[in-house]
Amino acid sequence: MNQIKINTNVNLTSFRVASFYCAVLFVVIALFGLFNKNLELGLDFTGGYLTEFTTEKSVSQKQMNELLTSYLPENFKLTSADEGTHWSVQQADNESSLKGKEWLADFAIDSQLIITPQDAIYIGSQVGEELINQGGLALLTAIIVILLYLSLRFEWRLAAGAVIALFHDVLIVLGLFAWFGISFDLTILASLLAIIGYSLNDSIIVGDKIREIMKSGNEEKIDKVINQAIKSTLVRTMITSGTTLATIIAIWGFAGESLAGFSIALFTGVLVGTFSSVAISATVPQLLGLTADYYNKKQEELCTLP
Amino acid sequence: MMNSPRKKFHSYFKWQTLLIIITLFFLLISALPNLYTDKVKIELLPNSSSVQQITITKLKNLFDKHNLSVNEIHTGNENTSIVLNNKTDKMAVSTLLNQTLKDDYRLESSLISDMPAWLSSLNAKPIKLGLDLSGGVLFVLDVDTEQALFDRLKDIALEVKTIAMDNRIRGVNVIQHKLPENITDIKQNLLVNYPLSATGKIDVLFSELKKTYPDLTQQKTDTTQVTLTFSSQKAVQFRQETMKQTLKTMRGRIEELGITEAVTLQQGKNNIRIELPGVHDPEEAKRIIGATATLDFYQLAENSKAAGILRMADENGRKLNLNSKVVFSGSNIKNARAGQDQMSMPLVNLTLDAVGGKKMSQFSKRNVGKSMVTVFSEFYRNAENKMIKKSKIINVATIQQHLGSQFSITNMSSQQAAQELSLLLRAGSLTAPVTIVKQRTIEATLGVDNINNGIKALSVGISITLIFMIFWYRSLGIIANVALALNLVSLLGLMSLLPGAVLTLPGIAGLVLTVGMAVDTNVLIFERIKEELKRGHKVLQAIERGYKSAFSTILDANITTMITGIILYSIGNGPVKGFALILCLGILTSMFTGVFVSKILTNLAIKKNKTQLLGVKA
């Protein structure tokens, strides 16, 4: 079982460094996408146009959804009330969306339903401006606190590695959404949270192993320490990523449209999270000049004190 | 030497195991209500006593004829109740009954749970489901920004009078026209009249006014009259800001109600749309959301001739003269908590923001020994749909000392009154009166198919994980799987216990993800054990060491994620808040089951030193 052989140390080190530059390239591509194409924000962020109408007979949500999908040019959000007789359709506020109540008459003929128009009105976003600012503040606070905690528990270079990996993962997922023009809504924002948790988890487990090997003092070269740490956590990384990815693929395949964006975000996040735990969080401390005898040196310093 | 670890093991087994088992049992019971579903119950109430009771067979035949399935029909002394199998049949059954029974009966429908009596007696409740899974209640609120502008101008009128008094300009008169009913978009203004004799000094007044209210346009409309207005641009800006403020307050209030996954947004120019998930009692939500309570603090007027005296009666009918300039208002309140004083009388502790604190400090310094009056105002619509402001004095207190930004309102009538007042104050006061213009029950935004597909996806995902664990770790894999299952149950139990936890479809996905990540805990431990075995330790010792050394890694990883979760929970809102909650709870339960429960299970399963574990010979 699990006899995954990695070639010589030299190969792994060069692989890591190459991956690191790859990761830098990915981030640049992601940033390019974010600045050039912008995130396509969903209705939760942008608000939109709301049309309300009632139908004489009770219609199932599925049926209404199908009817509207074939009629409306763009994505929409449908809510029903009063046992499937009262409907609200939310569309993005742009040129191609159908505004006003006029289209309802046409839609009524098209769908052979008896429809009474109610309201047609602009609606604001679910996320207020102050919440976006607060959210940014929250992330910043979280990152600073994580940096502090990890610096306290580990070493600042290992902490920096974990946080840079975190940035990498989140940026790449955001970049992907920008490049492919996938609608970014609050659900996706929530999935970013899971990615943050996952990314940190991965980085810390590698970092923890690095610290352990460094403390044991058996290795003298830092790149050997890191390679050994990666090798001994590889099985764990594979199993955890594998089972998580399998679950996400199942959600993607079975849950359909409503969770597609969510699954894409998580899938990419877990994938790049695993990659970055090797390419970034383990490699950055080395590039920042972490030495293998850091902990032993520290101990010596402590000992010389009276 | 061999004795000491054994002893440790023994005592560990005793009381800690007991504690863990009790916790697990408790969470299991809490998770139980989720197995039961809500059913629709329709009650037939006779309109008059002369109506002959309808028989069960007659009803049964009626439903059979129309292919509607009902769970049970029960007749009591006066009323008949029908429990439906499907919630979706409610509409059809109601129409059918209304047609058949005509005017003889009234229908009343309610939701009942089919939980056994012992469980409902424990007050156990299932997890609240989000808007996408079970729908909720929709409120549309109308925000009277016109009234807010009117009130704003009223404050300015008072300010004009005060400035005139301070500068000894006599005969200044301010006219504010009443708001016409049912006419919107009127231009509101203030007319300041002054006698010819004051022309010399009046410029002082207007320049001072300009300094305090730079947005206000001053226009000379007559030799002795100046009209004060907000330019239409400024008025629009004022309305927008009022809407923004109201929206923020509403979000605060909903959060105070303990609902995380609500939708709150502006609709059109003057409306706010609120969708609340899982609210079965709209009245309670309505009371808090619709309450437009504000709290204002006034000084008791020393003489009744000063400018702008407000006359108000307190609870005992005593007439009080208030200096109508507000010392500070509810919008300056940062925090409010109900509490008790030393005599265990209910009170509300207030914390003011910087502006309010400064005002209070200045005011109380100058007025030690004088009285301050707390006025509670509420807006409501009367029978003619006219907005009415009702104010009452809730407290008259003597300022004992120089107060800062923290003080309390004493003499509350009851603990509940103190609770309610503090909740309203905490949630923010509204500058504009709001009224609920629409209330409607909304259905789940995801159809039944979507939900079923989601659950199918999750089952497949979990199954893959479980099968893999057994395949990879064999006997220890089974232990990991049991721990995983217990983790899921504990998480469900914990979420049912917390009133603020709301489950949505992405939430379910997040839940499974935390389970997926909980595998990690066991994987880490097992890989450690394997390492220890390879180093030549005996099986029992390797297990002991594996759990112990993996624990610090697990702790570090989880604490870091927990920090993120807690920060995002406390600052974020909506789905982010909900997701952060699931994440944090998931970390807690996965540590609990992954480390402690699986340790006990491992100890139970492996009592002797085996020759082989995890494919490594010991």
C-alpha cells in the first residue's frame, strides 16, 4: 500500500521551485483577468429589475421556470408565493433584460396562462456598501490575526508562506471566475470561505512537519528538510484532497445548475490549495532564508542566557 | 514502568469517556427532530352551532374522488381536523373544501410536526431551513422619507429660533406647512419671517445657519421673509441617505432576531423588501421589524416661555414642559443591554457613540441636579391610513453626576419591557417611519427536485469517502467512518440547538465539505500511527503516541481556520455568516469526534498488542 516513490531530492527541489514560479505566473494571469475583465457580479451584488405577476391557476415552480427560461433572454431568479399563484422574477438591470410589464402580455400568450401583472420595479442589492467594506476589513483582520498566531506558533517565514499560499488560492479562484465570466454571487463568496479554511489547513500541516523535522535536527539542509516534510505528508494530502474532490464532483454532477458555480469554486480551490501547499507554503520559507538549524539555534540562544 | 500508562488509560476511560458519551447522547437527541417533517393541518370550524357535523366517511369519499391523499381525519366535539400527506396539496384541498362546504365552515390551517410527544416535550426543534429550501415570509416596507424630511426641517426651525434667541433677535417667526396627504414629491420648505426692525441683525442668524447647514438654500422671497429649502438635488440625496440608513437598521434588527440568512434589499424608490426564512410566526417578526421606535432625550424646561416648548403628560398624567431641542437621539446609541440594578429592578444600560457621548458629557456637566426626560416615540398608521406619531415619556431622571457615554435608564416597568426596549435600541432607531405594506408567504426558491438532487449528491459524496476509508485503512477505517457519522449527527444536533443556524443548499454542501475535511483528522492520526509503527513501537504504544502527536498538528490547523471563521462570522452577513457558522461548528465537532470519540473507539477495538496494524508489522 501507498508506496509512492519520489525521485531524488534534487528533482523534488527543482520541481518545487519550478512550481513556485508557475504559481506566480498563475497569479499574474488571474490578476490580469480580474483587472481586465472584472468579476461578473451576480444579482445579490448588483440588484436588478423585479417584475411581479399573478397567475390565475396554481403553477408548479418547475413548470414556470421552464416557461420563463425559454422566454427571457438572460438569467433570472424566480420566487413564488401564495401556493404558486404569485410570482416575482428578478433580472439583471441591463439592455437585454425585459423591463416593465409589457412583456407579460406577450408571455401570457406564449405560455397560455392567465397572467395579471402586478409590480415592475428596480430593486437594490442584497449586499450593502457598508457590508462590502466590512467584509474587506474582516478579511484583513483575519489575515493579520492568522499571521500573528502562526508566527507565534511556528516561525514568521512559515507563517508568511501559509498566508501567501492563501492569497494565491483565493486569487486564482477569483481569476477563474473573471476569465470565464461565471456569475459571482453570495454563495460563491461563502465557498471562498471554505477554500480559505482548506488552504490554511494544508499549509499548516506541511509547516508543522517542517518544524518537527527541523527540531529533530537530523537534516542539515533546509531544502532536504522541506522535501522530507512534503514526502511524509504526501499520502495524507492525497487522501484528504481526493475524498474532498470526490465529494465536490458528486455535488457538481448531481445537484445540477443551482450548485454549479459553487462546485466550480470549491473544486478549483481544493486543487490549487493542494498545489500551493507544496509550491508556495513550503517553498516560500526557503526563499525567505529559513535555515534548518533555526530551532536548534534558538535553543542555544536560550541556553546561553543566565 | 508498565503500570503507569495503564493506570492513566484506566482513569481516562472512566470519567472522560462518560463525559463524551453524555455529550454525544445530548447532541443525538438534539439532532432527532430533523427526522420528522412538518405536516399541514386544516381545521374545519363550524360558523354556527346549528351546522350539522360532517362525517369522516363523507370527507374520505370526497378526497378519494379528487385523488387527494390525506394522512388522517379526526373529529372532535365541535371541529374536524384534517392532516395532509403533502404540503403541496394544501391549496387544492382548501379550494375543494370551500366549494363543498360553502359557508357552513371556516378553514384554519396550521403546521404540525409528527414528532413523538416525549421529544416535543423536550422543546427540541429541527434546524431552520433557508429561503431556498423551505421559503419563508416576505415583507415589503414603505419608508416615509417625506416625513423624515419634514422632521429634519422641523429640527432646523427649532435651531433658527434658538439662534435668534441667543442673538437677541426678537420677532422671528418660522412657518412650516403641514404635509399634504397623498401627494408626493412636493417641495418642502421653511418660511422665516422677521420684523423690519431686525433687518440689521438678521444676517448674523443666516450666516450662522449657513455654517451649521451648508446644504440648505436660503432665498429672500420678501423684504422680511427668507425661504429655506433643500435644493431638489439635496433632497434626493437626503432621501437616498434615509433609505440607506433604514436598510442598515433593518439588517441590524433582523440580525437581532437571530436570523442569519435573510434577504434585505431596497425595492423601487421608497420600499424595502425583506425575505425571512423559516419564520412560522410572522407576528413576532412583524413587531420587531415594523416597530419604528425612537428614543429621544430631552431637558425639562425651566420656564414655560422659552422657545419651542413641548408639552407632554407622563404616565401619571402629570404635565411636563420639555425643552423641545433634543439633547441626543436614539441614533447616537451604540449599544443597549437589559440588566438589573442592586435592588434587582430592571433597567437598560446604554452606551453612546462618540457624538452622543460628547453631547451627553457636555449636557450633563452643565445640568447636574436637573432633570432629563426620556421620550419613547412610535409611528403607526391609523384607520384612515394616516401616519401618526405616538410619544410617551418613559422615564424622568435627575442627573446625579457628570455622565459620559455610559449610563442607564432605570424604572423600567418589567424585565420584558427592558429586554424589548434594549433590543429595539440596539437594532438602531429609524429616522423615517416605516409601515408594512405587503406580507406574503413565499415558497422555497429551489424546487423539490433540486433539493432531492442535492441530497443525492451529498449521499454519493459521503459514500465515496466512507468506502475509500475502509478500503485504505481497513479496521481503523471503520472506526474513522463511525467517527464521521457521529460527526455529522453531532453537527446536525449542534445546529438544531442554535437558533441562529439556518441551513441552505450551499450550507448542506458546506456541511458535507466539513465532513470531508473531518476525514483529515483521522487520516493525520492514522498516518502518525503508521509512522510510529515503522519506528518499531508496539501497536498500543503507537496508537497512544499517534493520537498524542497528531493532536498538536490538528489543533494548530483547526485553530487557524477557527479564527478566520469567527472573524467572518462576527463581521460578515447573510450566506457568509451562515457558512462561517457551519464551518466553526464543523471544526468543533470534527475535533470532538475525530480525536476524542475515535480514540475511545480505537481503545475499545484494539485492546491487545497485535502483530500487525495498517499493513505494518509491529
